[in-house]
Amino acid sequence: MKLLVIHGSMRKGKTYALTKEIMGQLSSKPNVEFTEISVSELNLPFCISCHVCFNKGEEFCPHYCEYNIVYKALLDCDGVILSGTTYMWALNAAMKNLLDHLSFIFHRPVLFGKKGMVVATSSGAGEKNVTKYLRTVLGQWGINGAVVMTRNTKEERLISGDKQAAKVQQISEEFYKQLTSGKFISPSLRSIAVHNAFRSMALSASAEYKRDTDFWQQDGYFNRAYPVKAGAKYIIGALMFSLAKRTTIILEKRDVQKSIK
């Protein structure tokens, strides 16, 4: 079982230490192997929002060589742990920059069936904002129901070391059960909505990005509201796509009429 751990912190501080505690718990399980990647070691320039990854493909990104190791590891793993730290009540910039470079996975989600965990710490507050965002990212990549582990320095002073260790063990066990269950986790309505928004945009007559359109024309994407089991939410996704498609057609007709005038 291959687990990818992405350390988002620029130093080996409290977030790194907490992630290592989780890895320690998981390493005691059978057939678990880790690949660790630290954002601080990628030397990744800032994303310049050139959109070339959406139109031509991620391999044409000017920074592809710097982050390709991450994308390949995401495709190869069974589960991913995103470990981010809290700066000013939000995700630290270095980790956000990596996720910006991987935004083409929002447009072309390919990580369905994999399991996820998100980890964040703070000195006082904001760690829940970070894990909420990281969970959303995983959801749009296709990884739903990610397990959450947070630690707040001020709060942990009120909790014994034994209780903190017990929480790490509990969350680690929960993640491992997800990994070994083989079950798909139902997507959130937000994941369903965004998925079908991208599906609609990519398949419309006025689609802006060729690589995205090619991706969504694959079987299982153009003809399904969601590629894996989604329960009753699948019906909602189909309705969302139908509405988005009709809206797009109306807007396209208006644009044509304006161009004629």
C-alpha cells in the first residue's frame, strides 16, 4: 500500500512533527510504504497563471520539471496525506503554490478511488480553515471524505500527552480503515457541482481549453454525472449538468447574436 506524504511546511516544525507521529502509527500496519515529498525542497517558482496546462497539457508548464515528481507520485499512490501549516489563518504560501501548479487536476480529475488525509497545526487559530481548504482540494481531485487531523498549540496545553497520542492513533486507524476497505466515499454536493461545472464547460461548443475538452470526451466522463458511485447525489449531478448545459447554450446564442449586430 503506497502512501504519499506531502510536507507543506518550509521547516521541520510542529506540523512536520505531527505528520511524523501519524506516519509512525501507520508504519506499524502491514504492507504500508511511504513516499515523502517536502515542498521546501522542490525549488518551485510561483505559478504564473499562463493556463497552458489547461489548453496544451501540464507537461508544457514552464515549471513542469519542478513539480512533475509530485504529480507522478499522486497517480501512483493509494492514499495521500496533505500536511499544511497555518500562516495568518490560512494555508502557507509554499503549499498553496504547489496546489496552484496542480490546478489542472481540478479541470481533469483523475484521483478517484484514492484515500486522503489532511493535517494542519497552528499556534492559536486557523488550522480548521486550512484543513477545510485541503479537503476541498482533494474532493475536486476525486478523493472524497478525507480524514482530518489538527493540532492547536494553545489548546494542546490543556490536554494531556496521553490524550494527544490517543487522538493521533484514532485518526490514523480511521485513515487505515478507509485505505483497506476498498469502498468509495460519497462525494460532497460541492464536489458534484464543481465536477459537473467543469464537465459542462469542457464539452460546450465554446470550450476554451482543448486539453480539457479531450479529457472530458472520454467514456465515463462525458456520459456520467460522476465517475464513481455517488448515490442519490448522482441524480443531482445530472440535473446540475443539464442546467449548466442549457445555460451555456443560451449564452452562446447571445454571443452569436451580438457578434452579428
